[in-house]
Amino acid sequence: MNTQMNLPPHLKGLTDSEVLTLVKKHGLNKQTGVAGTTWWKIILDLLKEPMLVLLMAVAVIYFILGQNDEAYFMLGAIFLVTGISFYQDNRSRVAIEALQALNAPNSRVIRNGVAKHIPTTEIVPGDLIIVEEGGLINADGKVVYSHDFTTNESSLTGEANSVFKSDQPANNQVYSGTMASSGMAVIQVEKTGNLTKLGQLGTSLTAISDDISPLQLQIQSFVRKMSIAGVAVFLLIWLVSFLKTNNWLDALLKGLTLAMSVLPEEIPVAFATFMALGSRRLIRDGILVKKTRIVETLGGATVICTDKTGTITQNRMSLQAIYSLIDDHVHENNFPLAVSAFDVIETAMWASEPLPFDPMERTLHDAYEQSTQHDRRTEFSMIHEYGLDGVPPMMTHIFENKEGERMIAAKGAPEAIMQVCKLNIEEKNKINRVINQL
């Protein structure tokens, strides 16, 4: 839901002439100098692999010896291996490029005192951008005006919890690529393009060089030794055969034939095929694999470092339990809900945004939808909202239907809710005891 509110009159934004000057000075709001990976670069990298080089050399030798069936088999193996590897690498490239396009194509800014939509690339330092619940922040800056504004900075920090932002210096900084979880804010842009935190991360990725995997090192050493052995056998047989027969062509063919038996061409095919299939299996499970050889490196890992919580989360919030003071019972989130638990869910739903974006509010709406027999959400419209003000914070929503019936629901910190409820000491002690247990 877009929060409707009147912006302060002093927020005029930049003028057209100021924008032109700043564009010339700072350039467009996009990352520059980040080299992309094209399909022909992927093929070139694949053809540099020692295993494929060995296979191509073997195919050429088979053609020279007139063993066309063997040569065509080797060519088929080359096309199979490179085809699978190219498919996996190109698929990963497309997915990674999609992840890099985090910024929205358009942004809402205040210019000449009027709110308007512009392409995100045209944002300049000094612009005032308006961000509402569910919207992306497309530049680094500071909050100059806000209303119940929180952001999700997991794209930068990995933390899934929303972070409260306001115009106070202690928590007014926002960053490109993050998302507004709730409320709205007017942000004064300070950095764009490569100068943003997200831009600096993107630039740093280009400085990372591709290291050779342990298996590649072993294969390179193996291929080198086998090649030296094959050349030695070839020269030795050629020389001995030539001294006996004085026929250099017959000696040459005999030398090549025996040398071919030294080259284990099946091993590169097997290695490349298994790594390509392993890469495909990882991608099928939702894991991006930039290079097929990473499969082998991952298999050799002995230590896996996770985030500071020690867990790998699903980035999903769900409702686990519901406490009802009426029956003083903690209900599991199993449907159908008990009447007392449903009353709590219904109140919590009305206290949430009508069109929720926050994961917890979406969960409450889903729980209400699954447990109610008569969905009343379409009958009421929110006519006023008291935001998350005060310490501890509390939010109150007022709804009204066509008949004038009003519904008021509040949510927030337990201390704040208990202050405005008619509860005796015993009831407050029950609630605090359950809170400590949970």
C-alpha cells in the first residue's frame, strides 16, 4: 500500500538547470567499467581447457592415421562436453546478470517542487527521491523526511530483519539496492553509480581473478607428462622402425599408432562430463555455478563458513504460535484455529497494512484467509493510521465500512499495548510470563 501523505513544502528538489550541471559532473547513475562475459568468451575459455586441447590433438592424429571412425568419435565427445559446459556456464551468466540488475528502471523524484517519475539512470547527487513500501532504493543517501520507514538491507549485509530509518543522524543512511519494507521516506541522494556501496561491490568483483582448481593443476601435470611420454615413444618407434625398414612414412605411422596408446583420451571425456553433470545438478537445486570446474573445487572443501548465526536460513518468516489471554493458552499454528486463537489473528490482521509487504504482516493475512469463513477485508477501508510512534512503539489502524461501522486494531511492543488495555496485575503477569517463555 502506498502511504498517502502531504510532503513538507520545503522539499522542492533540484531544478532542471541544476540537474544538467550535475549530470555533466557525476555522469549517469549506473555502473561503468564492469566487463561482461559474452557467449564467445565462454567458448574460448572452454577451448583453453587442457582436457579439450588433448581431445582435439587426439582427433587430429586419428585423421592423420586414417582412423576416421575414431576421429569422429572424438569430435562427438568434444562437441558433447563443450555443449554441456557452454549450456551450464551461459545459463549461470544470464542468472548472474539478472542479479546484477537490482535497480528499478524508474524512480520517483521531486524536481522543481513536483513529484515525477524518471529513469533510474538519470538520478544525480542532490536529488530527492521518494521511496514507499515495497520499492527499491536506487542510490546512496540520507533520509530527510520519513513516516514509519524501515528498509531491508539483506542484499548488502545478509541480515533479513528490517532496519528502522529516520531523519536522525544515527540512522538516516540508506543504500542503493536495498528495499523499503514499510512506510515511506524522502531521501536526498549523496552517491550514485560506482560510488555507491553496491557499485563498489560490483567493481570489486571485477578484480577477482579465476584461480586454477586443484583438479585442473593435476590434469595439466598429467597431460604434460603423458604428452612427453607419447612424443618420446613416437620418436623412439619412428627411429627404430626407420632404421629397420628405411621407409620413413611407414615408420611414422607405426610411431603415431603406438604413441596414441599412451594418451588416455577417455579420461578427459569422463572428467569433463562428470563436472558438467554435477554443475547441472547444482543449478537444478537453485545454486548458481559460474564455472563447471567449481564442482570439483566444492567437492574438495573441508570447511564451510556460514553467517554469524551459525545457520543457513530459508529467508522465510512464518507464524509459529498464537497466545490468547482469554483461555491463557499458546496455540500452535494449525488449521482450523481455535476461536480464541482466531480472534487474535483477526485483530492482528486488522492492525497490519491492508496490502502488506512486510513478511510478518503477509503471514498474518494468510493465516486469517485460511481460518475465516467470511472474509471481511473487502468490506472495510482504512480511514486513518497512527504510525509506529513512541517508545515502546505501537501502530493503530482505523477501518470503516459503508454502514459507518468502525473497527480499531493496534499492534506493537507488548509494553505499549498493555499500557492502553484494561488489564489487572494478574493478567499482565500472565502475559509477561508467556513472553519470557516464547
